[in-house]
Amino acid sequence: MDKKEEKENLKNEEVQEETVDTAAEAAGAETTEETAEEPTLEKQLEEANAKIAELTDKILRLHAEFDNYKKRNIKEKAELIKNGGERVLDSFLPVADDMERALVAIEKAEEINAVAEGVKLIHEKLMQTFTKNGVSVIQTKDAVFDTDVHEAVALIPAPSEDVKGKVVDCIQTGYMLNDKVLRHAKVVVAQ
């Protein structure tokens, strides 16, 4: 039995060696796979970190650009508010010059009709300047009373039925800028 036992021991040792060799081969294969995967994962991680850094930089730049845009926009609006009426006021300067010349002429004038004619011309120039800037006169003559554009300062009895509810007299001229009322016309209305 010694020989039999020896043979069995040898067989067991061979089986154990094969098992150890198989386990070592499997472990070696896993190590090879791990080492093959490690550079790939590291490379992917580096690429992802680079992409994150790039996107973060883009976001920061866009945020800075947007802040600059907002600041520039606020500055432009403030400038418009501050100097917005410059064009309109500039268009009234010739009328002011004409008024100054008229005042000087009144002092030297001997004939009142010439002065009156000069004042009429200045008034016409003023109305043309209003028109250029989108300002129009609210019509009141024979107009039906409209609370959107007229302000009744007095009511009088209507002399006839066809005048009822209409504007009889204008106390103060009203003006509109495009479609917005600048000043309501102050009127007397027949009731």
C-alpha cells in the first residue's frame, strides 16, 4: 500500500499544482485585464476633467460677458435718460432765437402790424417744430366732448339741440405726442 499511497499522493500533488497553476493563470489574466483597463480609465478620467475645465472656463467667460452687457446696457439707458430730449430741445432753439429777435424788434417797432406779423411767423415755426417731433394740437372747434382728450372746465346751457354735448370754447389748447395726450384741452361744454 505504500506504493499505492505514494501514487495517490503524487496524483494529489499534481492536481494541487494544476489547481495552483490554473489559479495563478487566472490571477495573471485578471491582472493583465486590470492593467489594460487602468490606462483606459485614467485616460477617460483625464479627458473628462479636461472637458469639465473647458466647460467651466466657457461658463465663466459667458457670465463675465453677460455682466459686461448688463453694465453697458444700464449705462446706455442712463445716458439716454440724461440726454434723451437733446434732439427735441435742439429743434426748439431756432424758435427761441426768433423770439429773442422779436422782443428786440418790439422795443424798436413803430408799427404794431409788423410786430404782430412777426409773432405769427414765430408761432407757425413753433407749430412746424411740434409737428416734426410728433406733437399735434387736439382739435376742439365743433368737436364732440371726449373725456380722453378734453377736460371740461365749465358747462353752459346749450343754445340749440345740435350743440348739446359739444365743445363751445377752448380755454387752453391741448397737445398729443403721437397717440398719447401730453396735455388735455381745457374746454367749455354745452349741455
